[in-house]
Amino acid sequence: TGLSARIQLGNGWASFRHVVAADWNGDGVADVIGVDAGGNLWYYPHDGLGFAAPVQIGSGWASFMHVNASDFNGDRLADVLGVDGNGVLWHYPRNGVNLSAPRQLGYGWGTFPHVM
């Protein structure tokens, strides 16, 4: 009927522009995907007890207004969705460990305060 008490998972996230949770490695446990101040896309694997060392999985995300991760195409792998500075909605499908070339899904998303 409500939320449990919050639990601190880490620190040092203040410089991140975007932080989302998704099961990136397919183990059934939510991992963290984040975009740092430099526009680098990072994957923080959750090992059930805490976070393992982060892995950089992309760059060039500084101009993105929204970034999210979910299994958009139904292949059971979390993909990345993003709205760039021009309001274009992009889908970056996974091809195993890496992201494939982006596919434009639409435009005009820049006016939305939130995209999930």
C-alpha cells in the first residue's frame, strides 16, 4: 500500500544527467544505466549485493534531453531510448553486449517534460 523506506545504493551521482534502472545483463536484477556530465553512457551491473565496476557502453549523449532503458523491441534485452536536443526520439537496440545503430522513432518530443 506504499513505498518502503529508502535505501542508499551509492554516492557520487550528482554530476549525472540521466540515471535509469533496467535489467541490462538479463540476470533478472535491475542494473543502472547513466549518462555522466561528459555525455558518456555507463552501465553499472548489480550483483545482488551492490554494484560491480561500471562499464562504458557509449558516448555522445550530452545533448540528450531524455534517456531511458527498456526492452523496446521484445527481444528480452534492454535497449536505450533517447530524445536528442532537437526533440528526435531514437531507439538504440542491443546486439548482445553493445548498442546497434540508432533508429529514429519520431520527432517533436522536445516539448515533453518527461519521456518514459
